[in-house]
Amino acid sequence: MSQNMPPDGTPGGVEPSVEPSSGGWTPTGVTPADGSAGGATGRTGRFGLLPRLIIPAIIVVVLVVGFLFRDRISGNAADLKPGDCFDDPITAGASAAEIKDVQHHPCSEPHLYEVIETMVFPTSGDATFPGQTGFDAFLVEKCSAAFAGYVGIAEDQSSLTYLAYTPVESGWNRGDREITCFLGTVDGTKLTGSMKDSKR
């Protein structure tokens, strides 16, 4: 945080110069001689208003761009939500040990996977890492139910299957309990369009 200096950069204790009264400008933080709280015209300074307008505008632009282009940029796998369509690094030959980022796609364009549900693995905070065996029973129950609810038919009647992201041990030890269930084709071919209520 920068020091609070008068607008003209003079050190503390030295009264900064003030524009002639005909201009009506009083520097920010300088109390007029009559003891009133602000300048004669109520201005905060020649450049005081501009940054306060620009910064919110920049924030709005960033949020809008992020929303519009989210389906075309890579993002953290932990931020996936139901209805997101994506590819992951395993399909590009990366190690399956830990997935950090995934490539989003609009569901209308070819993609490998679609998120059907996110949930939290039920356990106490200091529980021992369950390993894949420990996760499997939970996934069979919860992801299969989420699959049927999302697609509209059970997995054993579908040409699709479900997969899941589960915490790695290092993440588990930091408190990660997030499970992401997603669907894909059995043979690994790409999907086009959302599979929600597709009964495929």
C-alpha cells in the first residue's frame, strides 16, 4: 500500500498549492479554509474520478469475457460443473497420475467428456486416504445414479459410460474431498451435443 501523499507530491506538513478560486478545485484530502468537508465544486481532483470509473469497467469486461469464452479455454479440473464439456490431458498422452487442467469445449462441438455431477466424498477431516479401492464403491453408487438421472437411462442400457476424478493423496491430505463424475463413450470416440436427457 502506498503512502497517502497530497496530490502534488509535497511531503507531509507542507501545504500543497491550490488552484485559484475561479477554478474551484480543491485537492483531495485538503480541507478548505472555511472548514467545509470538500472543495467548492465537490470535485475530488482532476484525475480522481477517472480511475474510479475505469477499474470497475475493467472488472466488468474481464468477467464478461471470462463467461463468454469459458467454453474455449483451459481451466482447473476442480472448477468443473455439471453440463461442462471438455477434453483432458490423458487424451494427449499426459500421465494419469494427476489432472490439474482440462480443455473446455462448447458442447455443440466435438468433445470427449461431459460433467454429470460433482459431490463431496463423505468422511471426517482426518480420515486416512481411501485409495482407488475405497473410492470405487462410492463411485459405483453415486456416479451411476447421477448418470441415469442425467442421461435418462441406466448405464447398462447406454452406449455411454461414466468416469470420475477423485482426489490424489497429496490433495486429500490438504482437505480435498471433491468427486467429479462425467460421461464419455465406451470406445473413446468424441461426442457432439449435450448428452443430458439424450437417453443414448
